[in-house]
Amino acid sequence: MSYGPNFPNMFRRSADFVDKILRGAKPADIPVEQPTKLDLVINLTTAKALGLTIPPMLLARADEVIE
């Protein structure tokens, strides 16, 4: 199970930073931002190999399930 940032969304946000820099903003003046969208990925193959049972409600909330 993994909970982390959504990388395509982070790449889109990085384009905004490049745009600000190209328009004349100093990189030191641009605030650091936290990821706004996170993904939950569950690997059922590994869970079964470890003998773990994943609740159906958690599987329903997952953004990606690896079988």
C-alpha cells in the first residue's frame, strides 16, 4: 500500500513555476507548495502473499489497485 503525491498533477504545477520565472519572478521569492492531490495505491498480489486481507471499503477508496 502506498499513499503519495499524484505525479502528473505535480508536473502540471511545475509548469506554473516555470511560467512565473519566465515572467520575471525571482525563484527565491516563489513559495514552496505542498502536493494538493494524493493517490492511494494498493498491491493485492503482495497483500495476498503476506496473508493480509484488505477491507472492501479501503479497496473502494483506492485510486489504483494492482492485482
